[in-house]
Amino acid sequence: MAKKDYVAIRDRIVAACGGVENIANVSHCMTRLRLQLRDGSKLDQDAAKEIAGVLNLVIQNGEYQFVIGQDVASLYEEFIKLDIHAGGSVEDADAAAEDLKRGGVAEAILSFIGGTFSPVIPVLVAGGLTGAVLTLLTTFAGVSADDGTYKVFYFLNQATFWFLPVFIGFSAAQRLKSNGFLGAFLGATLLYFTSNMGEDPISFLGIPVQMISYNSTVFPVILGVLFMSVVYRFLQRYMPIPLRTIFVPLITMLVTVPVTLLVLGPIGNTVGTWLSDGVLAIYRAVPPLAVAIIGLGTPWLVFFGMNNATYPVVFALLAEVGSDPLICTGMAPANVAVGGACLAAALIAKKVEDRSVAVGAGVTALCGITEPGVYGVLFVKRYPLIGAMIGGGIGGLIAGFVGMTQYVVSTPGFISFAAYINPDGSPDNLMWSMVVMVVATVLAFVATYILGKREMAKEAA
């Protein structure tokens, strides 16, 4: 496979976006380059989709996502050489707000949540899988929990989720084109409040403050940052320029922190509780059907860029039951099913180029990254999409029947096998997880192969 020319790809993307001056912000997640443009009307969508190295273009409420693949970080490195500043200005935020108005409310919310969690995924995966490493150390290597090696990795694992509000606060503020460090500051303040809670209640100006643990939660800090961004933008617009450096951050936090602790934090905590209770109620009523729906629909979530918006549900489940028996569990057979479908498409492909794309996308999907397969194979030929949905749906059905679950946050797939090891050391969940994913892969492969042969027969007739 020829080495990609990331400079050339960057230059063509910049040209399609209307030039460097039209790009307000650039970031990336695991597979997508995410741009925010000052004027979306300057984007040449047709030219963008024709760029070699770009699998697809997804537009969501003021953000333009170029699907690149797992090498997106290399392209991002070329973009930051252009000195494109993160964050944007108040005017940029106003432009984004207009984009939100043109989109639906539900779409805007899901896009915001997905865009907030995307940059944090590497932290979640590294920290989550460290928990699985700890299980491997104690179960198979005989390492004691009192051992220094165990403790170092334990600190890494716990820091990921204890300081989650800091990561989310920064990312949410960046997403809103506010000050990311003030968002992180708000998250840190909530954590300091949590670590210093005593038995005696406190009040602010005579108003009681609820004693809520904000570590490992997401909704309170997200709501707080939403409010903070409004205050910050207001002050940035109307505060005299000589006073902004000192008084904008000071007043922003003096207003935001009390409002978050008194109002938004409790609301976010309640929303998170309702969400986890509601999702668990559905799962407990019909576990096989609930997981099967996730397995069936995951390719569509990926296609519309909404898969990352499920993270609040994942964290709600982890907080409630200590694992995720629904979202990541359903996505595991769905992801590997995409891999099986792509490999079958490669087997029957006539063109060498199509075969190469499908093989690469298939192997990547088996590891849990499905964007190349979804955009490059499934939604191009359609019959692999049906095959992947068959494999993912039936795999999810089996997963629900056997009670499969995922114990830590990780990209669902074969490569994250350690995420399915029960912390108590029993092998049953890991064994069933491998069975479920193998079945999903094989079913998707067979279904895609049969459907593809029929499709080719129709074309030849």
C-alpha cells in the first residue's frame, strides 16, 4: 500500500473548506478530523468527498468531520503546522449557534455529547484497559494488590475516572468554543468539593448545598460548562478590553461554581440516575432484545456519527452495576460483524482496489474501529451492511441471553479481550464474549458472501 501524502491531503481539505482563514478550529478523535468553519457555505462538499484519503464527510451542527481512519493523528499533525488556533472567537461561537438552530434539538444534543467525548476516548481506553491489566496481574501473574507494581497501575486506572469531570469539562468547553481550561477548572472544583465533603451540611448565602459525589460523573460538569460558556461569552462581548484578562475568568467562575453546586449539579445527578434506571429497566425486561437492538443498529450509529453519544449511558451503567451489559456489550458483536462483512466483500470483490480497501477495513473492524468499514464498504455496496447487521443482531441476541458484559471502558472488539475478564477471576464472561464475537463474525461473513454472490449474479444476468 502506497504511503499517504498527508501534506497533500491537508492542502486539498483546506482548499475545499475555503482556505485556512475559514477554519476556526481543528481537532481529531480516533478516526475523524474534526473542523469548525467560520462560514460553512464556503465548503465544497463534492470536492471534499473526492479527496484521496478521505473516506467520507459527516456534517453535524457546525462541525465538519472528515473520516480518515486510524492514521488521522498524522494528518492532524500537518494541520497544526498551519497555526490554526483551538477554541475560536465569540463570533465563531455565534456562527456555530446558528448552525445548531438549523439542526434539530435532539441532533444538536447528541452531536454535542459525541463531540465532547470523542477527544477523551484515548484517555478512557487507556485507563479502562489498565483495569483489565490489573485483573490479569492478580489472576494470572500472582501479583498482590499490595505490590508496588500493582499500585502504580491502580493509580493510573483510578485517576482516569476520578478526574473524568476535568477531562469532560475541558472537552465540553472546547466543543462550545469557550475556554477549555476554565471548563477543566470547573471539573476540578467539583472534585475538590467531593473530596472535602464532611458529614455536616454546608450552605451558600443561606441556600443548602447538596452533598453529591461528582467523581466519575458526566452530566453535572456538562451542564455546568454549558452555563459557563454562556457567562463567558457574555462577559467577553461586553467587558471592556483592558479588563477582560482579569475579570472575565474571575467573574465567570464566581458565577458558575455556585450555580453548578446549587442547581445544575443536582439536576445532572438526577438525570444520570434516571438514565441509568431507565436503561437498566429496559435491559432487565428483555436483555436479549435490548442487546440485539444495539448490535443491529451500531453501524447506523457510526454512519451518523452518534456512537460516541452513548458514553453517558455507559458511565451511568458502570456507576450503577459496575459493568456495561448493554451498550459496549452490544457494540462488540456489531463491530466484529463489520469486520466479517468486509472480509467477505474482499473475497468476492473483482477489483484489486476494492479488495485492498475491504481487507484493511475488515482487519481494523475486528479490532473495534469500524469507520473505514462502514464508510468504505458497508454503505458503498449495501449488501455488506445487511450482512453486518445480521451478524451483529444475532450476536447481540446471544450476548443478552448469556449475560455477557464489559467491565471497563474500551473499544469493543477482539483486541480488547481483557475488558471482558471478570475482576473476580472467573473465566465465564471472557469465554462467552469470545464465542459471541466469533459467531457474529462468522454469521456476518457468510451472510455477506451469500448476498454478494446473489448481487453479482443479478448484475451479470
